[in-house]
Amino acid sequence: MNKGTNGMRYITVALAKGRLAENTLGLFEQIGIACDELKDKKSRKLIFVNEEHRLIFFLAKANDVPTYVEYGAADIGVVGKDTLLEEGRKMYEVLDLGFGKCRMCVAGPPSAHDLLKHGELIRVATKYPNVAKDYFYNKKHQTVEIIKLNGSVELAPIVGLSEVIVDLVETGTTLKENGLVILEEICNISARMVVNEVSMKMEHERISKIIKDIKGYLAKQDQQLVNGGKS
Ligand code: PRP
């Protein structure tokens, strides 16, 4: 199967550091592509070469993954839909990987319900200014002031920086423990596989095979869940 692979160019895969990368490496392992070195949590190594499959994996900050893919420094990327929406870069989104599921929401203290309902000029703190702008300006036609933060966004309404936040909600624990509630849901989020537009043409066969194998594995998993649920 690997005969003649020596002349092949490397296909590069950019992974968003953290949990998404761990899940993705597990997925690649399931389709027969191992990258043990990157799975070692103690290691600070950012790049791993799989000679057998002529693949290079590297770990990047989530927000940078779409940049690497759009410029072609990575042929393939795995990143959250939240990051894709925020970065708005040009590339093909080819697969919903089904993990990293959460929701993009407007949240705040229960009292903020009325402010939203009456379309008042409110302040919105978020790590996702573009997503928040698109939601409030284009979908709700509500003028708001967007304040960009870099994390722990739930603090903002508590300390009076903003009336509401736009942020990811997974289990809802962070909101709950800080006395906040979901006010509006913007969209569902999960990990996505993306492909550089030129790479998709130039390396169509190899990239399609990876997509097909992962799709097949995910479908098998879903089927097992359905069957398991029945028995
Ligand atoms: C994310 C998100 C919420 C929290 C939601 O933050 O921004 O704060 O997780 O998860 P939950 O609903 O399960 O509580 P993250 O942990 O990435 O940290 P950050 O806020 O510092 O970015």
C-alpha cells in the first residue's frame, strides 16, 4: 500500500491545540494514521511527521488554524465552527467531526432579558466580536457596543463591563456558577475539518481518501450508538 510513496509530497494538517487536537489524533488513529508523539501531553513538540503516510501534523492556536489553511501552509485543518465563523476565512468546510459540541449564546443576568427584548443600546463582551456583530447587526438589527475580551468573559456582566456576553456554552456550569443564564441561542458549534481550496484540487485523491475514511468511521460509530440504544 505504501509502495511508491517516497516521491509524494507531504500533506500538512493543522490542529487546534487542546481537546480538539486530542480527539482528532484519536480519529486519525482509528483510520490507521498514528501520531503518538503529539499525543504525549508532557511533550512541548508542535510538529510531527508521519513518514509512512507522508503527513505532517502540527499544533496551532485555534484562531490561527484558519489562517494556516487559507494561506496553504496547512492543507487540512481541524478547528471549532466558532473559530471558523469568527475568522471568516476562505476555505472548504468538508466535515462535521461531531465532537467539541456546544452552543454560541447570548448570556447575562436574568434581568438582561428586557434589555434585549426592547432593543436597547447595550454593551456585549465577547471573544467573538465578528460573530456578535453579525448576530446583533445583521440578524437582529440591533445596535450594540461590542467589547472584545480574551477569556473569562462571564466576568464582564458581573463587574459591570457589559450588560450581556456572547460566548460558548457547553455544560452551562460556568454560567450557572456565576449567576448568569442563556438569553438567546445563536448557533450550534462543533469541530470541523477544513481544506485549503488549492490543496483540494492538487491533492484531491489523498485528501478525499482521508475525508472518506473519517466519514466512514464516524458513520460506524453513529450506527453502533443507535444499535446500542436499541438493545
Ligand atoms: C469556555 C467558554 C465558557 C466555558 C463554557 O471557556 O468560553 O467560558 O468554556 O463551558 P461550560 O458551559 O461547560 O461551563 P474556556 O474554558 O475555553 O476558557 P476562557 O473563558 O478563558 O476562554
